[in-house]
Amino acid sequence: MRKIKSNETVPRLCGLLLLASLAVAGMAQAPGSTPSGARGVIRLKVKLKVGEATKGLSRKRFFLIKGTPEDNKALFQQIEQRPVLTRDCYYRNIGASEAFIRWLKENDCESVYCREVEDKDIKGAAAVPEFQHAVDVGEKEFLSRDRAREWLTVNLPDELRSGFYKRQQQDLRALLKQAEDISKAKIMSVMTDRNGTAYFTDIEPGDYVISNIIPTEVSENTELWHCEIKVKAGDLATEKPFMISNRKEKNVKCVSLERPFPTCGLKTGSEE
């Protein structure tokens, strides 16, 4: 038998190791296989049908809750049964003017920090009395009406300035804590862009529910979503979006629970 020289042994071993490495790599890249530890992405698309118009739901926050709807049944029942306080009802209850409420509704604002107060908002037919008063007070302090307009929020009562937003956030924090206690997992959140699109990324494979938790006001209705979704390892945002809407149409995966606005009940002295 021919002896293998030591100078031949090393190249042969290297060749065998190379072949073994290629075989393992080929198995890892075989069609249908998924790398261990791979995570997923959800491309969420929220669209609304209002009358004959369809548009994306912009600047609204959605949450990803671990588990199935059945796992989170108690949470969703509580959310659906809780009284809804609409923006109009909140501001009417604290005595805000119709002009102030209209200004908020024009850009779907929850507080006065949503957009700039313009000159037309403090003079003329569309003027907002609360803004006019804040500018009058600020002008004495800043000695400039333009500067007073830019800083008018400091001369608005807190309940007018951001009271509704703070009320919503207080309710949301309580519900999120309950959701995390039930699911034993951190709740992820995203905000939709101007086209109603948002991305949940780096998601562990499993069952989830997408919800807005606090009903969204659309026209004269509130919309509440609890949408079941299963995330698989390797799900990518380049795939078809997970479409949700307030109307059942082609490609819509989940339809909201829609309810008309409740009647505003004005506060009495005993309730204040």
C-alpha cells in the first residue's frame, strides 16, 4: 500500500473540510428552510371608506398584543364595554366654543399643539374666541401681537390646551398595563404615516392581535380594531400589506367594530 506523504495529507484534509462546509451551507439555504432565530415584519395598511371616498388613516397609533383574541378576551371585552368620550363631548363639557371644536376637527387634532395657530384663527369670521383671548393676554406680556400668537398656548387653560389628549393617554396607559399583565409580553406600538401605513419590525414568530385600543373617531362614528394575525419566521415587509378597514372589501383582512358617536351628556355640578 502506498504511503501518504505528510505533504499530501494537509491538502486532502483541507479539501474534505471545504466540501463539508459547502454541504452544510447548501442545506442551510435549501428552499423552504428558515434560519433559526429569524423574526418577522408586519406591514400594516389602514384605510377608511367615508361616503364614496377612500383614504389612508394617518397619524394614528396601533398596538401589537401577544396572543390570540381568545387569550385576550377579557381585555377586549373591557375595551368594547367602556364608555367612549369623544373629542366633541369632552370640549363641550368644559364649555369650549364651537369655533374651537371646529378648529380641532379640521385637522383631526386632539390638542392645540397639533398645528400652528394662524393669523386667520384670531381675526375675522373664523376666529376662535379662546385664541383671541389668549393673544390679548399675551400681547400685554410680550408687547407684540405676533409673538403673543406664537406663544398663545401658555395663556390657555390646561383643560383646553391638552386636556382631552391627557385623558386619552391616561386611559391608554391603564389598558396597556392590563394587556401586558395578561399577555406577559411587552406591547409594541407604531404610528401610521400620512398614507395609513406602519411597520411592526423584529417580531418573534407567533400569534398576535393588532388593535388601536382607544376607538378612533371617523366622521360621526368610532372605529375599534381587534385583528388576529399570525407572524411566521422570515415574514417580510415586501410582501402584501396586512390591510384593515372600516368596510369589508377585497384584500381587507380585518374590519373595525363601528359605532355611532354617543350623545354628549353635559356635566352637572355634582360631577365636577
